[in-house]
Amino acid sequence: MNRFLVTAALLLALPGSVCSGAPSPRKPVAKKKTTAVQRPIRRTPARTTRRRPPVARAAPVSPQVRLAASSAVSEWLNQPGTIENPAALVPFLEQLVRLDGGTSQQVLPILHYGDSHTASDDWSGTTRYLLQSRFGHGGPGFTHAGRPYLGYRRLDIKSASTRFWYSDGLVARDGDGMYGLSGISMSTRRAGEFVTLEADCASAELHFLRQPGGGIVEISDNGTVVETISTAGDPGPGVYPLRLQPGAHQFTARTRGGPVRLFGWVAENGRGVTYDMLGMNGAQASIGLRWEETVLASYYRRRPPALIILAYGTNEARNRDWTFESYRDMFTQLLARFRRLAPTASILVIGPPDHFYRSASGMESHPKIDLILEAQRAAARASGAAFWDLRERMGGKGAMGRWVAAGFAQRDYVHFTGEGYRLLGAALYKELMAQFATYQRVRNEAVPAQTASESTVVPTAARIINGQSNENQ
């Protein structure tokens, strides 16, 4: 953890020397000796023998090539900001100004939805750390109940779960849509199953589904049982708030019989920023339209987000079914849904990064990213959302080759290395802080400090940021 925090802070400078050297050579694996008598091989069904894909190794390039590629990446990352329609961020920026100035004593939740790029938490975790260092540590915010899928992690907390939970809402598991804030739930009918969360916080609550015949859950804090609750009731969202003293806590939710479905935990401090990582491996943006809206609306009202980030598009580029029109219309519908759920929140759409596919002539930038980017841009413009072209920030079409050569992306030419994701997280933070600095300047020029109120500052500053004169206002 300490290594991650130090790395994240250093990445703000984005120097050309951040590239790592060649990977350490692997030791040869000695072959196991066999004996004349061997145990019979146990045959298992094919569907249970799938293995996780091997971790891609760094590109075999010379130190000179790696350094040149790293310098090129850093140069692009240090270019001026590229967020389009920045006025859409004004409601979020105004809340940051008030938090920064001490006139607000609130927690500002940021919700970052996305695919596997988000789910690793190297990207989102870096942005989280930098924002919390600047504006206050509001706590972990929302986290999944237990570990809903292989590889799930949050860099700022520890979580665990027992074996017999069923994760619903994942890409290949389309159910009833009642999955809570993240689009993923965990269910069991067995007694004695549990999920845990270790976090530093001053308040916490458990989110779950109320359902007819719902089971019993025993909740513990630091090894002491604090409550036993029933999840029975009419179908809908349930919340159990815990009364805490600020500090380190280990929460456990253990089933005592009957069907139980858990959505996750919310752990917060009294003031600052929270940054919820809501990524899902293999997800496309359309998955958000499968989530039951009344359940989401209840949790959004309870904890209104200040900023919603939508970072999809990599998996859509590989989906032949999408056309420009169908994807634009779907994404417009998705943005309209989030606008209904959180009418006061700012929305930032992050376009997909560059990635390659193997063609007859070799590795090439995937052509369908152009379609996805333009469809997202059109939907964001029509919906009043901000848009950040991540591929352009990387260096434009074909940039993935340089990122792989620099050691910042994996040799599948789709995903980044941990260091690469941390660079993206630092770049996103710098983009947001550039808009924050601009907004502060415009805000102070637009309205005198003694008469500043959100009702006058926000629309005036938004007009100026969009390049519109306010002389007649």
C-alpha cells in the first residue's frame, strides 16, 4: 500500500524517466520427476477446467526504444487539457470549491463506472488517492460485499467472503436487475456464510435486498456482534446503518438462514471525497440499462453523487452488432437514466483508450474505436455531459504501440500495466484539477465573494467557461 501511495504521488510530474527497466529473468522451472506408480487421473467436466489467461510479459524492446517510447507517452500526457464541454462539470467543481474553502462539511461521492480498465483499481485508485490527498479523505465510500468476482480488489480496503455465494449481475449473468449501486449482488441460502470488510471510517452501513421470506444476517464490528437483522419484506432496497467510533474497523455480515442478497458496504468519514470503483470485467455501457432503476434511485437519493464517470467502449469496439446510430442512441438513453437518478450530479464520459487487434498485415489500431468515440461524443454533447477522449490523451490512434514499448501496456495491446494505469489515473486527476483552477478563477471574476451563492455562481461561471459573454446577464 505504501509503495502504491508513493508511486501515485510521484506520477503527477509524469517524467520521461518513469519507465521501468527490463523485467527480471524468470528462473527455470524444474520438471517434476515421475514414478512408476501414478495415481489415476480424475476426469472433470470441460467447463470446470478453464484457466485464467497468463499474465502478459513486458514487450521485448531495447532500453533505448523503451526510453524513447516513455518520453513520447509523457509528452502526450503533459499536453493541455482536452475535456470537452467542461461547463458540464461546474456543479461538481462548485462543490469542490466549497469543500476546499471550508464552507462545506460534506462527503462528495464520485462514482466511476467502467469495464476492466476501471476494475483493476490502479487507475481509479490513483485518482482516488490524489483527490483525497487534496480535498480530504472521505473514506472508502461504496465497496462490494465480499469478493464478487475473481480478481476483484480495492487498494484502500480489504474484503473477503466465504465460498458459497452466488454473484449476480456479471456480464454473463443476466437476472432480475436488483443489484444495487454497483450492478453486482451476492446471494446465498446457506447459514454460516459471511462477507467481511476492513476499513478506516467514522460511519458505515450495509446495503441489501429486502425480499419476501428474506433470511437473517448477523452483523459484527471488530469481532463483537452489534445487531441481528431480518432481510424479509417487500422487494426493494434495504439499509442497515452502524453506529461507530472513528478508526479502524473489521465488519462481518454472517447469514443465519434463509435467502440473503447483499449489495455492498458504504464506509465514510465526516468530510472529504469518496471515489467508488464500480468497474466490471467485460462490461459494455449497455449493461447499465439492465439495472433495476427504483433500487438505484433509492441509493442515489440516500447518497447523492457529485460526479458520475462512465468509462466504457473497449468491449463495444469488438462487438460487431453496434452501429454508430444504435450505439449513440443506447448511450443517450444511458445518460438520460443517470440524469434522472442524479439530477444534481455532473457526468463525465471517458472515451475508450486505443487498442490493437491482429489483422492479416499485423497489429493495428482497432478501427471501430473511431465509431464508438464519435457515438459517445455525440451522446454526451446532446445530453449535456462532459467528454474526455482518452485515446487522444494517450497520443492518438496507434498510440498503444508506444505504450507497450514503454512498458506501460501489456502485450495483449488492450490492457495496461499497473504503472500504465497509474499514469492514466494521474492524468485524469490533472485534467480535473486544470478545470478546477479555471473554475476558481472564473468564479472569482464573475461574482464578488461577499455575494457568492450557488444559485448565482454556477450558471454564471458555466456560461463564461463555455465561452459565452455574461455582459447582459
